[in-house]
Amino acid sequence: MMSTKRKPATQTPTRGAILKYLGQRNQPLAEAALFRAFALRQAQDKKALRELLGQMERDGVLIKNRKGRYALPSHMDMIQGRVSGHPDGYGFLIPDHGGPDLYLSSREMRNVLHGDRVVARVARVDRRGRLEGTIVAVTERVNNQVVGRYVIENGIGVLVPDDKRISQDILIPPDHAGAAKSHEIVVAEIVRQPNAKIQPVGRIVEVLGEHMAPGMEIEIAMRKYDLPHRWSEAVSSELEKLEDEITAHLTGRVDLRDVPLVTIDGEDARDFDDAVYCEKTDGGWRLVVAIADVSHYVGTDSALDYDARQRGNSVYFPEQVIPMLPEKLSNDLCSLNPHVDRLCFACEVYIDAHGNLGEYRFFEAIMRSKARLTYTEVAAILVDKIPAVIDKYRSLIDELEELYALSQALRGRRMADGTIDFELPETKIVFDEQRKIERIEPLERNDAHKLIEECMLAANACAADMLLTHSAAGLYRVHDKPDPLKIEDIKKFLTEFGLTLGGGGHPRPGDYQAVVAQCAGAPHAHIVQTALLRSLKQATYSAQNSGHFALGFDRYAHFTSPIRRYPDLWVHRVIKQLLDGVVSDTPGDEPDVELEQIADHCSVTERRADEATRDVVQWLKAEYMLDRIGEQFSGVISGVTNFGIFVELSAVYVEGLVHVTGLGNDYFHFDPARHRLTGERSGVTYSLGDPLEVKVVRVDLDSAKIDFELADQTGGRKTRRRRRR
């Protein structure tokens, strides 16, 4: 019998092998050349490689030229990135790997929508010196659904996107409109993406209702920013299995039920994830920060964990919350409600009289909060010394006073070491029973807020130290040093207020804080602080620790809010593993790819929540001003441009524009270096921080923009003009 040798199975090359091979070649290669290079002879092997090449092309890691040959984008001078649209129709390509943005003309933007990922090349440098790009390929379409106003004009229906960065209207054919009526707010599924010749086409899948309906601004924001707001069926199933009784889970836990732990939060708080206790020691204090033990209820591979990770964090709108965890957990089982037993994960740390952190430990425990205190009540006890409030909480006074003394020591140490502590104004929107805005009132940050803040900072610093000491695969809260160009810009800005940022080209946190102290109490203080904040980079999450610039900490992590932040939940799990003797498989100096992806995702969801909340607040403030057209307000110039000045109203912090044509019968010249407009004939100047009286003249709810005019023509400052010689 004749024996035959079986041919070895050919393995499809990996992405890495393909990229390496193409990187070594100086020319684009056809499929056939790649088949030969990887010795692929079987039809199924060639098919597998062909599919992989197609996927790599869609992901933007390969480019297929007009001759059907593949090459690396870098070899073809291609740039990968994300499209950022502008309401006026043009846009920019934000490169993935840094470098200048590419200007995309309105003609190029017909092919894409805001947020799409593309590969482009530099076409030319325009007259303004900008790099202008041409889109070569769209690698990812991110707008599967769009929310906006459905409008029927001359028998043709279109959806006008609420996100003004999507400048193209979405065509809605009659058979795709469903039951939607003209001018209703709807959600449309994109059934055909745009290209150079056709506009996008959509199908209405949800009708939200009238534009001015109460709560509509939140409904729009949830869909505009793709905020997950519905729980999966699997989550509902897991919730049904959770037991309300916790006595079966006490083995190995420290019993803190006799320790007078208390929660301190705002009046309208509903979930309480941290409680504190402090006692005096010979050399300082013993602080216990007890945090809701969310990780006990939310398993690593559970549906609850999946949904929580997708959300990344809770989103707090005015009088409405999209929670990271279902209400049964966030407001019940995991909430440290007063006078009930709750599972917690505690950090105990010893702190000396100078505010230096000493020995610490983490442990699982059971607790029973002795009181649900508010910031207002604690300030009334510790600062204002109001007898009635003191009498109400007489049994807790000693511990509260020690907490106050400890917080002052911790804060004093931070200030001495160098930290930035902005006192930026915040507002609260108060609604009536019909959810119409009754008033906008400022929120004050008192010493009780600072007390809790210091306790949380201490616990978070201990958590970061625990992760680093054991080289654990944790998530860190990092904040990089400011960009040198931003430092240069902020220094020029500050000179207009007679302020100086120290530290040369490398200012430290203490240098920033010195500026904050210099302008404290001045009318322009919050404008200066806002500019300082914008000069800093955004804090993010990372699998690698690089310190926190603003806080002045060389190590920092989020540990204290696992009900509303996913990174905190992750840190809890890692520390618990360390306590159980589980050592990380990934050394601390090697990146964990999956963990970096989680860190990046949580950074994105945090920014997404901030943007959605800001949109809602701006719209609500615009609605509030709609009923105040014709009224006069005091304000401060918060921005100066070549087309006018932005004025922020005092107390309510609503911002609007006074157009340059409304500044007086004069030609006004813009000085960007000094942030001012100066009248050519009158010599009147309008500069940042100047007080003004303005009148509300127009409100555009669609764009949430407000127009002011000067209440009289005596605003501005008259500059001295030199006599010509």
C-alpha cells in the first residue's frame, strides 16, 4: 500500500506578521504577492487572508490603493484620526498619533459625519497656513443613530441634528417617518451614510416628543452622547438573586458597628458611599474611611459588572441621575444609610499632628452609620456654632471636632507641599412642581466640604500606595504637567490682571495656587481661575502611575466612590486580591493592554458625562433667560473676540454675547494678546474682567445661545490717548 504524507495545515498570518512584512517593503503589494510571501496555496487560506486584509483596511491600519495593492498608511504619507465637525460645515481631522490638525473643507465633510474615523492625506497648505486634508477612506462610522428635530418642508422630511457639529441634515423618506410629526424631537437610525454625492438617509426609530416638554433636554443629551440608560435583562435577573440579609456574609469581617461612623453629603444626595470616623491619638489621629463594599455584590464577570463598565460612571443631571449601578444597589444595599447594617471596605490610616500620612491598612468590615449629616449641618456645628444643631448631634460632637482638626492638618500639609485648590463658582438649578426653572442659585463650598475632601484624598493616596507597593495591576488617577505652550499663553493672559505665574517654564502646583491666592476676592477671580484651569491638562485614568500634578501627589488612585465610578470598583477588587495574597501576573513596569483599554474607556465616559451635563445645564439656563428678555443684569466680561464680548451674569453665571456692532457707533479693534476691544474714535476699551450692565435681547434655545446688549453706552473704560506731536 502506498503511503501519502499529509500536507501540514497552513496558518493564516497574524496582523503583526503582515504589518512587519509590509513595513520591510518599499512598495505596495497585491494580494498575490502576500499569498506567496506567506506560502498560502489552499483556497481557504487565501480566503482567510483576504478577509483579514479587508478587516485591517476597515480598521485603518492598511491602505488599499487604486490598483488594489496594500501598504501601511505611514508609507503613503497617510494620517489616521477622528473627524471633528464645525456647525459652519467644515471640520478638522484630529490625528491619532499627535501632530497638527488637518483642515477639512465643507466639500470633504460631505463624505463624513462628526466623530467618524478616517484616513486622509495632506492635499495642500491653504492661504491661512493651515494643512488641508483630503479624505482617502472612512474606516469607522460612529453615528448609527442621531437625535434631532424632525422637520417637513415642501413635502420633504429631514432630521436637523441636535449636535450642531453634524452640519448635514438627515433625509427621512416618507415611509421611514413612522408616526413622527413635524417639529417633534426624534431619534433616527442612519440607513445610508453620506458620500460626496448624497446626503445621509435615516429611519425614525423613536419619537421623544415636543421640544419644550419638561425633561426633554435630558432625553436629548442621553441619545446625543449615547449614554447607556437601560438595564439589560441579565442585570434584572441578577438583581432578583441578591439577598437583602447580610448576616450570612460576616465571616472574616471586622465589626465596626459600634464605631460612630457618619456620612456627610449634600441635602439632595441619595446614595451614600463613604462614611468617616476620627479619634485622637498620642501623636495625631486615627482616621477610618469606610466605603460601600460594591465589589461584594458586583462580580467580575457578571452582567452587573458589564453594564457598570459600559457606563463607566454615574451621570448627574439637575434633579435626575443616570446611575452606574441599579437603584437596588446604589440607593439600597450598597448605600451607607443611617442605622442599618451595611458591608463596607475600610481604610484605616494614622496621621501625625503635621498632617503626614503614616501606617495604613485596608480591611473588609460591617458597619452601621450613626447619622446622615449634611454639609450645612456640619458647618453649622463646627464653624457657625449654632446651638440647636449642636444639641441635635450632641453625641457626635467630639468625633466631628477631631475630624475638623484632622482635615485642617491634612489641608495645611497639602498647601505647604504645593497643591492647587480652585474656588470656582457652582450653581444649582431649582425647579418648581411643573419642572420649570424657579431660580438659579450659587452653591457655596464650606469647611464641611473640605473636611470630607481631605479624608477622601487621604484614603485615595493610601490606595495608590498599596497598588504601587505590590506592583498590582491597578487603575491610577493621573494628571500630567501642563503643556509648555499653554504655560506661555497663561502667563501672557495673567499680565492683563497684574498677576504673575512663577516657576519659569516649569511652574509647580504651588505657583498656580499663589496666583489663586493673589486674586482671591477680586471681581475677576473666577475668570482667572477658569483660565488657569484651562491651561492644565485633563486628569485621566491610566494603568501606569505618573502622579497627579494639580494635587501635588506622586501617587494617586480613586477608591472612595465605587457606587458611581468604575475605576474605584476595580481598585477595590485589586486591593482585596492583594489582601488574599493574589499577586498580579503583570509586573508594575509592564503595560497591561486590557487594563489600559479600561482606563481609556473610563476617561472617555467621564468626559462624555461632563459634556452631556454641560449641554443640559446650558440649555436650562437659556430656557430660564427666555422669560427674562428685556431685563437688566450685572455681569463681568468673561471673553473677548473680534466679533464681540462675552458677559457672564453675576450670581446666576449665565453667559451671553454682546456683538461688536452693539458696543457703540465706532470701529473696534481686537487685541488678542491683551484680550481687549478698543474703539478707534472713542478710545473706549472692553477688557476681560470689566464689570458691565447688560440687557437680555434674544435667546436661541436650539443653540442654547443668549444675546445681550449694553444697558447703556457708558460701559467700558476710556483709555488715555497720546497727543500727536
